[in-house]
Amino acid sequence: MPASPGDDECIVKVLYSGVNPADTKHAALGVYDTVSGYDFCGEVIEAGPHCNFAVGDVIAGANPTGVNRPADFGSHQNYLRCVPDAKAFKVPANMPQVAASCMGVVVRTAADAFFNLLHYPLIDEAAQNPEGILLIWGGTTSIGLSTLQFAKARNVATIFAVALPEQFGMLQNMGVTRCFNFMDSDAVDQIRASARELGQPILNVLDAVGSTNARTADSAAACADDNATIVTLTVHPKYSMPLCTMYRDTQLDIDGIGPVFIPKREADGERAAKAFDWAVEHYGNGFEFPRITLNSGYLPLSKEVTSGISGSVDFGKNVIVHPIRDIER
């Protein structure tokens, strides 16, 4: 059990914790001696005097990362300390609690990528979308699907997505113009040829996989025109990386790179927050996760969960059901 909360903090009994690729990347980011997990949904059991929540509230959020991250921030444990930077929210009636436990990291990161780094107007803004095709490399990853739903709500005219063939139908029903198989050795050539056929440039690219081993950012960028904006989920020397935490400075120590300081972007955080609020308000009617897989909360985490953390072309979200307990012998 965490210590008593600070003035604006609360202690949460975790009901569900969402699984994300970052959960297993702490060592590569220089984040040691902590508990894994960022996303959570749970019940407030103790609240500081200036906390926005009361005992008994069911809230969801995502605690921040960084060097010296406290152990009681981790969501893959039965109780955690929720801080203001978690940007927690009361779970509304339209949203299942299990879905709420998936929102924090994925939707805020997608909002930063789409509305800030790719410069699309907010959904209710009376402004034109950027020109060109939007390419999502990894259309059925959680961030890919979230970005796609933002793009659909924003009425983006032409969207390309790279995924597995068995997922093409779902993506097209969600608004994708053309799909491509990431397993095809000539996928980049196919995408460029399709853009030429439509007579439109590929000017906005999101690598929603972020695999350094597979070099997905470079593959996605190879599809685009020279003046395109490229966003990727991994640290890259040439391209921008979206974040879910924009209200605080973040210090990392990245393997092979060294110390990295990421300054806060408060204005971008406010834009992402508006997009996030839209997703919460419209959950089930304009925004949702097509598939959520529940995993019993045993320690050590099941093979299914740890394999689901890997990212790549995973479809949907994995969620751990609490309480987490030792495997019965």
C-alpha cells in the first residue's frame, strides 16, 4: 500500500491495468527500481485535501514515466498513487471500466501525434485539414486505431494503412481508403504507386509500430514525399516522437543514446486534452477499442500478456484484471 497521498494526490485500488509496449522498456529508457504499468482504472480509497476526486470515485488515468519514477506509480499492482500528471478522469456511464483502463497512454499519444505533430485541426475547429494522404504504418495497433478514429472524425479524405490482410475489411469499414500488407517485400513500392494513381502526395505519416529492429519509421518514411511530416513511436534522429505526458519535463537515459531531456509542451498538452475529452465523451459512438483481451491478474504475468506488450502489429488492447496475486500452488 502506498504512503498517504499528497495534497493533490489520491490512493487508488486498481481494478484494471492496461498493457502497453512501454511496460517492458524501462531498462532501455533508464527507468529502474519501479513497478511497471501506466494505464489504470480503479477506486479512490484515500484522497488528499486538494485532490479533484473523492473517496469512492472510480477514475482512470496514466501515471507519468521518467528516471527515478517512484514504485507506487506503477499500475500493475493492486494499489497505486495517482498524481495530477496522470490526468485522471472520472469514468463516465458510457464507458466500460475495462475500456477506461486502456485510454490514458494510447489516446493521449495518438492525440499528440495527430493534432500536434501532424498539425491536424481539432475535431471542432473550423479549419482545413493538411493537404495530402495520411499514411498509418501499423493501422491496427492501438495508437494506429486511435489515430484512424480521430482522422475519421476530422473527415480526412484519403487514408492509407499498413496492416495484415485479415484486418483490411475492418480498417476499410472504419474509413481507410486503401490497405497494404506489411509482409509484402514491395509494400513501399505499392504504396507509392497507389498515391501516384490517386494523384495525391503522401505528406503526413505516422509510424504507429515504432520498431527499431524492423526500422518501421524508415519504411514508413520511404513511402512519403520529400517534404512530408513523419512521426514515429520510437526515438529517431530525424523524426518527431509523440508522448502521452506533455505537462511535465521528462528525463530518460536511453540505451545507446544516453541522457535525453524532453521539455514539457503545455500548449500541446491542452490540445491533446481536448481530443482526449472528445474520445471519452464519444466512447461507443465515434470512438472505441475494437478488441480488448482480459487477462487474470496472476504473477508472474501470463505469456499472453507479455507477448501482447511487444507492439509490432498487435490488434487491440490487453488488460490485466485485479487483484494481482501469486499463482496458486
